[in-house]
Amino acid sequence: MRKNSSIPPIRVLTGNEALVLGALRARVKVATGYPGTPSSGALASLLKMDLGDDRHVEWSVNEKVAFEIAAGAAWAGQRALCTMKMSGLSVAADAVYSIAYSGVNGGLVIYVADDSGVSAGMCEQDSRLYAAMFDLPMLEPASVAEAYKLTQIAFDLSEQTGSPVFVRLVTSIANAHAPVEIEEPLSPEKREVILERDITKYTKAGSAICMDQHRDLIARLEQAGQVIHEMGLNELQLAPSAGGLGIVASGIAAAYLEEGFEILERNQVFSKQSGKNLVSTLRVVSTHPFPAAEVRALLNHCDTVLVLEELEPHLEKSIYVEAHKIGFEGRIIGKLDGTFSRSGEYGVEQVVRGVSEALGVKETWFFEKNQVSDVAEQLTAARPITVCAGCPHRGTYMAVNQALKKLKFKKDEVMVTGDIGCTILGMNPPFHTVWNEVSMGTSVSLAQGYVHAGIETPVIATIGDSTFFHGGIPGLINAIQHQVPLTLIILDNGWTSMTGMQTNPGTDEAFQPPGSHRVDIAKLIPALGVDQFFIIDPFDLEDSAATIQKCLALSGVKVVLARQECAIQAQRRGLAAGKTKVIPQECTLCKQCVVVTGCPAISLAEDTIVIDHAQCYGCGLCAQVCKFDAIEWEAAK
Amino acid sequence: MKYDIYLVGVGGQGVLTIGDLITEAAARQRIPVSFYPTKGMAQRGGAVKARLRLGREFAGPNIPERGADLVIAMERSEALKAVRFIKPGGDFVLFGHVWAPTAVMLGKEDYPTLEQVREQVQEAGGKMHYLAPKDLPLYEGGPVAANVYVLGAALGHTSLKEILDQSEAANLVQARWAKGAERNELAFQAGLGPMFEGEREF
């Protein structure tokens, strides 16, 4: 990498940015990933940097592919990073399991981001359990600054033990900004590429090989545990006298300890005699492997243990086992005794509640005093999210709805499966088009299940471009092979929009990363053997609705490609689809435009609608539903 | 000094820019800071919130209920979501913009009145500072950016002025938008400036 002297020593960074800067400092050579909130900011920030020619960074087609590329680089002896959200880890899991068995040569770090408290909408998955299943070490920063440091440690640990290593962040670290002391990034080491032919390491051919690899895997994890122990990564602080309270806190939960202690002191729960000086703490940074030695020391020193960890009682269960082994007779406070929930984020409240419980202070003191009424929130106006002004998906949903109406179907008679990304917004008002959302690509296969279940009405599947590339293609191939009667609508806006406008294989050639080549869905579908293939312009409502209507009457597999660029991206380049103009004298305020399009650029004034031209992209859909010619539309020249 | 700020509004109002500017100003003053924004999925029109924690070396990003020294709300209905976070005696700055969801526009759903919001803030013990959108100063005939105006108001009239240096913040506003420097200077100074007639209350 070229020396970038413009990087000052202290910068305000997000956890995502700190993590990749840590990887650059650790001389990472290859970085891959698939966008997914809250992890997207990591690779996105790398792609914005001038990294020179000796590193490779890419958005891959999905997490499994991303991981396999990173693993290939690590097998060849280079340092590699792979980034994903928790759902993506399930996509990559098959490969991760196998690579875990084989081990790696160059350092391989997998960054996975969990979303406890669900800020973005997906499962409240606890990826720590994956680390346990794979027998792979996992490090968990408790702050933005720690994300920077621990990523570097993760690379070293990976190479020391020959094991891929996870770094796990939760949303409130990944997307939080804080000042971090940063050192200069370092160029990748000049390493000879390793070309090693060894089927006992690089294949799973036969029982002997697999069993040996399994034993090696277990040994590597044990070694990782020892290295972590010797580094003192998990901070154990025993109180001067024995018999008190011991707190085990991991990840973000540890970040709230000090603040909780302050509240406990202020409210005299911690008195001068039984203050926080009598509390022992164990800050767990390696959530896997389990820090048994430190936990044993804590159990031997304390008579009550409080476990603070978000989501699953992962550490807590192992603490019970350890307690059983050494005959610990005290209390363990956590989720398994019913004190805390397995759902939601942890904050200062859990520290206060847990310590109060441990000290036998009626814990309601804090919460009664701080009782907050729900009335304010009940008065809030619901703000269901909808597609942006100018979004081409609006036209597609309107066309589906119109086609169904023309065929005299009621809304709840025709299954329209949905998928991940912006396209799912078709579930919300005013469209109510899409019924479900499962995982990347599911819409295409789920629809086939509905067909085989014996549904007699037509079945429609909807999916976005990036999601189609990611996981939709196998489902479509399956439908073609088995000739399942369904209509697949691919809403192709050319970008991976929901996660912040990343490129994908279908992005226009002009915006592909240097040296990359576009894969055109319009060429792909016929090549798969789909004869009934139609391309529509979602801004042309009449034609789009007619095409979909026609498809619903045909048998076999039909694919409709609804194609218009994401309006946000087009607007950023100063483009518009057209121009709208309201003719106030003609407007009867029938509100049809608002009811059908739900466009955020339209609002109501005294006796006419108004269009906010700062938002309007000129898609003209409102003009197409107006029955009174109150909206004029002119195509862009 | 430890100081927590809770920000709410709607995507497109520049709520997160306020957070960004405060973070940058704090970092320049070497005040430890954590800024944790959450935006909805939509680019515009979705609920946005952010938590700012100043003065803590090692801080969890979330602010406990009744923990915020200052709330800055940029939209009337969204303001209600911040009520549970205001500390008794804390400053609650409300810019009373109304961004009506479609259902409200169509008359199918209710939208909270200013009085309702005021009542909730007062019940929670918050000190209400109301800024009417119609008082937003004009520059060359058009209203200035509300977020810069509101940031100025928070710096001029709430406890935030004891934490952050006003001129440092003013410099940051200047540096941020090279193009609209004069317009933003006007917005910031108008916010900062003394009370004037009308619905602006401090």
C-alpha cells in the first residue's frame, strides 16, 4: 500500500471502520464480503480507500463465495478478511465448517455482525453459538477502539494456531462512532504463495482424513485457549477479600459496568463497606474458547456470580458446568435463573438489576424511581417505511396489484412471495403486495412449495437483482427443471440498495469496479431455458400490468424482468426520469395518487395536491393514476 | 463532565448530521465521545434516532431511560419516542416540523398535537424549548437548513453550552459545507442568538 500520511493518529471511526483499519494494520491482503446491516460499513470503507495494487477487496456474490475466496487466499499463505452479517454466516456455514477442519496457513479472520435488539430487521441470531459449533476462536470487542486492536490480535492468533478466527461485533459497536488512536496501515507482507498438495489436509476424502482433521481442530482450539490465557486477554480482577460477588461480562455488556456501578454507588446499593471494591470482575473477550481457568478462579473466590451477556446464555451454561466440576455452591444469576431475557440489548439496566439481585437489595428501587410511562409512545403516529420517491419497485407493485384486480382476484387469493432487500417494502401500505420474507433467494423456492401444495390461483415470486444473484438462481433453475408453473418477477434496479448502494454482478458496466465485468440478467434468463421471458419498464404502468396479467394466464415458468435504475443512485448523478407538474385547477383532491402510489413526494395542500420537486424523480406513476389530468408529465429528454 | 444527548427525527432532516457535528466538536475538544445512530431502512421518511455520550472513557453506546441531559427532536411525532429518555430537569429541544405519514395525510390516523407533546415532555420532567418551523430564518428568500439552526439553538440555550465550545462548533459548520457557508452561518447564528418574538421559547 502507498504510504498514506494523511491518516491522523486519532480519528472518529465507526466500529466497522476501526475493524478494517485494524486489518490493514495487520497487513491483510485479501478482503471479501457481502453487504448486510450492520456489517456493510466495514468493506464499504475499505473500498473507499486508496489501497494501491497489492491488496484485493471485493463485494462477492454471496457470503459463501466471499468466505471461500478468503479461505483460498489463506490456504495460499496470505492474510485474508471476510465480512458478513449474522444471516450471511448461515449462508457460508457449510464452507466454514470444512475449512475449520482443515485449518489455514495465512491468517483468516471472519468478521460477523449480530443485531441484538434488531435495529435492521432479521433474526436475533447469536453467532457465538456458531463459533462453538465450528470449534473456532471468537473475539468480542466491547468498544470501537477494541475493534481496532482485537482485529490485529485475531490475525496473529489465526496464524499462531492455524485456525480461522472470528471477530464478532454487535450493531451498537459496528455502527457507533468514537475516537480511536490509529497507527499507519502496513503493506501486506511479501510472502511466497503456498502451493501445497496434501489431501490429508485439503480434502475430506475418507473417514481417516476427517477424523484426523477433527482431532487437529480440537487441538487447535485448545491451543488458542492457551494463547489467549497467556496473553491475559480476558481481564480478571479479584476483589481483595473472598466471598463476595463476581461479575462475568462479555462483549458490549462489559461496556456498561462502570456506569452501572456509578448508579449503584449514587443510590447507596454499594455502600462504603460493600462497595464495588468488593466486586470481582471477569471481562470475557474470547467468547470462544471458554476461559475456563479464569472462570474457575472467579468461582473459587466468590459466592455469587452474575453473568452479563446479550442473547443466548452461552457463557452462562459453561459456567454452570465449571461450577459443577469444582463443587461451587453459590448462586449464579443470569438468564437460566430467569433474571434476564434471551432477547434484546443489554445496557446499564441489566448491571443495576443484576447487582441488586445479587446483593439482595429489592431491585425495584431503581425501576420504580425511573418508571417511564408508555403514553408518549402510544401517541406517536405510525411511520411504516415505504419505497423512496421515484423508486421503480413502486411501479412493479402497482402493476402486480392492477393485474390481479383485472383478473378479478382478491388480494388474499394470490400468493406473492417476497425476498430480502428493498423489494420487501411491497409488504407495506399502500401496496400490501408481498406476503412473506425468509432468507436470500427464498421467494423463488417457497413459491414452488405453494404450487406443489395444490394452490389453484397463480403464484408469483418477487426478488431484487442482488438477492437473485446471491441465492435466487438455484431456485429458478429448480423451477425450470421441474417446470413449475409460477411467475418470477425480478425487480432489477442495478444496485444493492438497501444496504447502502453496493455494486453487484448486474450493476451497469460503467459502475463496475475496475477490471470487473457485468453479468446481465437479461442474457442469463433465456440462457437458462426460460422461453417466456419479458422485460418491462416499471414506470410504464399499463404495459407492466398487461405483461404480468398475461403471464398469470400462461403455464410453465415465466420470468418478468422489471428494469429501471434505483432512483436514489440516478438522482445522485443528476438524472431524472421526467418532470411532473400539478395543475391545481384540475385537482379534485380525490387523493387517488396518494392512495395508490404512497409516494413521499406528494402531500396535500388546501385544495390541491403538491409535489415536492426536491424529491420527485419524475417517474410519472402519479400522473398515470390521476383520473382528472391534474398531473402533467413529460419524459426526460 | 458526563453528558448524554438523545436525537430523534425523520430521515432527510439532517438529524444525523447534528450528531456528526457534535461528535466532531467533542473530539476536537478531546472530550471522549460515542455517537450511535440508527436509521430505518428507507432513505427518506423513516424514523431516525441517535445517542451521543460525552465525557465517558469507556461507554456503552445506549443511553438508559431517563438518562439524557438533552433531547433534540426534529419532528413533532417522533419527539414522543424520546420522552422516555429525558432526564428530569433535562433540556428538551423540539423543532416542531410535521412530517405526516400517508395514513395521517389521508385522515385515517391521528397525529399528536403540539400540546400533547408538550404535556408528555413536562410530565417526564423535561424542560421544553420549542422552535416553530415558521420562525426558521430565510436566506435569499428560502428557509435555511433546520438542522444547523437547531444545533445553534441547542448550543446557545441549553446545558450543552457548558460542554461544547460554540465557536468550535461554528467553525465545523463552516468547514462542513463549503458551498452554503454564508447560509449556514446565518442559520447557526440565528439558532444561537437571543430569543425573539413568536413561538420560540427558551
